[in-house]
Amino acid sequence: MKALVYQGPKKLRFEDVADPVPASGQQLVRVQSVGICGSDMHAFLGHDDRRPAPLILGHEAAGVIIGGARDGERVTLNPLVSCGTCGACSSGRDNLCPDRMIISMPPREGAFAQMVVMADANLVTVPDTISFDQASLAEPLACGWHAVRLAKQALKQNVETALVLGGGAIGLGAALALYAQCGCHVTIVEPNEIRRNFLNQQCGQNAIAPGALGLNQMFDAVVDGVGFAQTRATASAHCRPGGAIAHIGLGEDTGGLDIRRMTLQEITFFGTYTYTAQDFRDTAQAIFDGKLGLLDWTEGRPLSQGETAFSDILAGQIAAPKIILHPNS
């Protein structure tokens, strides 16, 4: 099969690789759509030691099962594999399983390929009314869905106003989850003018430049989908007393939080990593039910043009929050 293989910092090669072979309890999936994630970009830049070259990246995928009892079934992939037996898994917090693995991280190759193998339990059936591009968004959207659910738990009440930092797929997904779960007013801060205009004109969002955020504007919940010191400073400055900050982004690991203000104002801060298997299923169902909108804010490209797509994202030339690659087009 053909695959887009990470060869080292800023180097990807579209080449022939061996077809994957499913083990017991796994299915072989022909990948139709696979999104480029921020973690893929970190690996592309050589910033992720967990993803050494050579490696097939990509974990936001949807496709069709090949062979076996489920042959021809349209599915979206939950790429997070857990042990199923530890305390975290038993309590429904399988995203915190100490033995968790995700495709696109050794020893599991990713989905920037024409085929990938995945465990039966990690495949969610997709109705014919949903496109593969829409279905492939289940993974990034589940991250925001999970964060919003945790924010509601932390606040012990509905979220009325929310601030989302970053207008990429994670940030936009969080905004859509906030609408779906809370029906609240959401403001997105996005510094890239091209992306900001796209969010406002094509996605119906209230996206503003960082400088347009009022000094005294406060929000019940803040979702940081970027994770830099500057965005954490913004989050801790604009979360209301008693509010909650959900930190999804992994941009850099130190700085930014106003610990004194957060302490004095009893602001809850929590990190949020991926999603549970139930969150993934709930997100997929929300997509199928139309609760997350049309999901028409992606840009598609052939997998063979993947390296160019990564370079365009890095250069800030992409308006759409998500590029989806098509391995079998």
C-alpha cells in the first residue's frame, strides 16, 4: 500500500510500505479520510520524541472495513487503545490508562496510509448519511466534548459564557461542544486573520483578535486549545471568580498562569487529555444527529500531497481549521 511516512524533521515521503495485517480482534480498514492533527505537526517539526522516524503518523480517520464479518462497514476510528482492566479503565476513565496507546505512536503505525488495523471495540459504525470527512472529525471533536463535560462537572452548573483560545479544529470543536452541551455564548480568540475570517464567515462563530478581548471581560469557562504561556495568562485573567479553565493545548509546558488570582478567586484549573471511549461514542452520535453542525469547514487534499499540506499549515496559509487527507482518492 501507499503511505505518507515521517522521515525526520520537516520530511515526509509518500512511498510503498507493507500492508498491515490484522491480529485477532482487529479489523483491516481502508482509510478514506484522515485529518492532520496538531500532534502530527509536532512530530513533523521533530518536537515529539514519542514519535521517532520512520513512522506513519495520523490518527483522525474514517474508512471501510475490508474482509471478515464486518466487510464493507463504514466506520470511524477511536485511535486510543487501553488495557480495559486497570482501575482507570474500570471506572470509565480509560483515557488515563497507564498502558494506553494511540496509533501513530510506536509500536502502532498511524492512518496516513491506504489501510490501517484497529481493534473491533474502537470502531464506531457510520451511517450512510455522514461523509467520511465528517466522520473523521469524531476524534478531534471528542477532545472538546470531553473538556466541556469536565468543565460542567467542575462548575456544578451549566456554562453560560465561554472563551475558547485558538480557532483550530480543537478550539472550534470545543466551541461546537459548548453549544451542543450548554447552549451558551462562545467567543473564540484566534490571532491568524485568515483563520479568524473563515471562522466568522464560514463557521458562524464569534471569533475575535487577541487585542479585541476587553480587559474586564469574564467568562464562566475558558478552554485553552493552544497551551502557550501567553494563552494561559489570558485564561487566568479572563476566567470569572469560581469559574473553570480547561487546558487542552500542548504548545509549551511552563509559564502564564496567575496562581495568586486563581487561588484568591477559587478558579478551577484542569488539564484534559483526549477523551474516554464513551466520550468518543457520544461525540460520534452528536455528529450523526447533526448536533455539531454541518462540519463543512475542512479542506481536502490527496495523501500524496501531504508534505505540502504540512508546510502550508506551518506557514499559516490555511484558512480551514482542518486539512483532511484522502489516501484512496
